Amino acid sequence: MTKISLGAHPYLLGFDQLERLVERASKGAEGYPPYNIEHLPPDAFRITLAVAGFAEDDLAITTEDRQLVIRGRQPEPDDARVYLHRGIAARAFQRSFVLADGVEVTSAAMENGLLHIDLRRVNPQQVVKTIPISRKQGDHHG
């Protein structure tokens, strides 16, 4: 069976970038850290990540090529500690979310070990765009 690429279909011009975004979003879909996504009517969203043990300085939030990327890295632990049980994960992470066109990050805040990232769908400036047709010089019919 042959896999047909979205970018190769004649009716889907320029969607090869979308295909790459889908591939990137599907990679690294492990369960750490856990997160929620809420819809805040009418046109907003909130992503909440459980980042217990991380300080604001341990976290980085960026947007890269239509992706929201959250990275967490804690400083090296004190080697003098001796754990009898270690159940709290302190590993680095990277979690990515693909953003649709017109969705932008508006704010981020830490509260009780939860990182809240607010997003909003902005209204497109112009939904219908008329493309003028120019006439080539010397191309007269009639």
C-alpha cells in the first residue's frame, strides 16, 4: 500500500507543512507532565500542566512554527540527599501543542504547582479576499 502525502494531492496545495506539524505533534506524546485543556467561551482556551516541584525559572514557554512548546528543566539535585523512597518525578520534559491559524498565547501563570497557559482565537482580518485579475500587455481579445 502506497502512502500518499498531503502535499502531493493536487487539491491540497501547500499542506506539506501541516503534515509535518501533525507528525511532530504525534511524537513525544508521553504522559509527563499531565495536562488539561479547557475551552473558555466564547473564543479562549486554557492549557494547565501539573508541574509540581518546578519553579518559574525552571520553565520555558515558546511558540515555534505554529507550535506551543513548554520545556521544564530542574537544576541538578543535591547529591548529599539519601532517599528511602523517591516517587516525585524530577525529570526534564518537553510538551508541544500544535496551534491552529489565528490562535495566540495571551498569558501564562503559576498557581499551586499548576502552570496555566491562556490562548485566544483572534478573528481573521478578512475572511473573503478578492484577487484582481490583471491583463498581460499585448494580450487583447475581441
